[in-house]
Amino acid sequence: MSRQVSIALQGDKPLARYGELAALAEGYGFDGVSVYADLGFQPAIGPLIEVARATSRVRVGPAALNPYLLHPVEIAGQIAQLDAVSNGRAYLGIARGAWLDTLGVTDDRHLTRLREAVAVVRHLLSGQEDGYTGEVYRLPVGRLFRYPVLRPAVPILIGAWGPKMLAVAGEIADEVKVGGSTNPDLVGEIRRRLAVGEERAGRLPGSVAVCFGAVTVVDEDGQRARAYVRREAARYLPVVAPMDPTVAIPEATLMEIQRLVDADRLDDAAMLVPDDLLDRFAFAGTPEQVVTQAERLFTAGVDRIEFGTPHGLTEDGGLRLLGERVLPALRR
């Protein structure tokens, strides 16, 4: 994988809209269309089926499912269905998950849980019949799936930031996604953390592809675009910024941003996000500014960039500028 560019959509639209947007993205030449599986939004599988039906070339998949809210047997079944509908274009994005504590879900043994979830998915898709026994999950002996599966394996993407999870990804994943970052200074550290797992598993360095993705707002009026995305970035900055070892933000500042977000004072929270910080956690500005950000990531060693929702001041307008102005520049 080299210099791939994809689009990610949020699960907040009418189903028919996903097919429309995916067809536009494929027509512009994007390499993939992902759908978020964030808590509180509609399940990703429905929109992804619409994406698959409306396209013929792009890679499609969730970014990302988690094994706390969805058992890996169900994850495997959904991905098998998506792979069949897309004629072999599906990938599985899987991650630890966020905001689980608000549901009373205990985040226990997350490394083991995710590792075993991937093993269960691979076991089921490959048609193994010898059963599976892990610390968290188990499968009975015999073929569990009672329907044909198109491919015995699909690419596995793991969403991760931390060194332990990235090491696991280095062992078992095809790709890792660092969500919520546009920081080229972080790429080398991500590669180093992946290398720990790659070496442990006897894999060559660089075996795992690296994707960076984040909230994106592109517009001819760069100032309006950056003002808009600054509000969006304020929502997740207190979560992702502490995980970036190359960025130093006073804890008091992050706590104040979170307090203002919780009080629904997004404009006030946005004022605490300076330009240099915004450039590390969101794609924002004119098409030329976004091209510059993306080029820095590719130069730093990223294999894929995923432009996340809302894409522009309007979805169609943002997607058009990304497709007509940003993507051609990156292809050159």
C-alpha cells in the first residue's frame, strides 16, 4: 500500500445518502470509503452495504467495530456479508472502543480481548472446524457458519495509539489507523511501536501499513473552514492529545477545554485551540492548505490518509473540493 487516500463517513445520514456519497468518492478516484462505528450513531453495516452496492472499485469497511459491544462472531458475520456484497472489497477495522464507561462496560483485558477477537474472525472466515478456546472467547468444534463465505480472510485494520496496542497490531494486523491525528511528527513513533510487534512475530519492519485520519473541513474560505473545524476538534482533543508524545499541552488547558465542551460552550472551547495545535489534529483550510498537510504526512511515512467527516462546510461541497482539488494534487 502506498499513497492511498480514502473518505470516512459518519453514521448520521439517511441510508440512501451513503450510496450517493460513495459513488461520488469513487468517481473522483478515492481508494476507499469507510464508515465510522461511533457510539450513539447507527450501526455501520447498513451504510456500508449501501456503499458497497453503489460502487465497484473502492475498498469498504468499518472504522472501527469493537469487541465489547459486538461479539466477534457477529463481527465476522457482518464482514462476511459486506465482503460478499462488495465482491471481495471489504476490510475489517477493529478497535478497543471509546466511551464504554458511560454504558457501564468494564474495559478489562483489552489487549487479550482484541487479539482474540481477530483470531475468532479469522477462524470463522477460514472455515476451521477444530474449535477455539481463548481466555475471553471460545468457539465450538465444527463449522459454525451455515452459509458460504466469499473469502477466507479479509484485511485487518486495528485502530490504535498506545505502545502496547500498536505492538499487538504489529504482530497481527495488516494496517493500523491512528484516528484523530494529522501530526507528521508522530509517524516515526508509531512506526517504532509497531516494529516491536513486527519483530516479536518475525515479520519484516514496515509489514503493517499506517493510516492517519481525522476530522476534515476544506473550503475556498480557509478561515471559515478552520473556524468550523476548531469547534469539532475541541470535542476530541482532550481524549487524543494526551496520547501524542510529541505534543505538550498543559493538563489544565485540556481540562478547561473538556469543561467547556461538557457545558456545550464549543465556541469558547475552540478559542483555546491555537493554529499550530489544530494542524496536528485536523485537516482544515483551503484545498492548498489541506494538500500541504497531507503531503507532510506522506513524506513522514504514512501509507494512507483518510479524510473524515464532515469534509466541508457542506458534505457535498467538501467532497467536491477534496476530489477535484486535493486528490489530484496528491496524485501528482
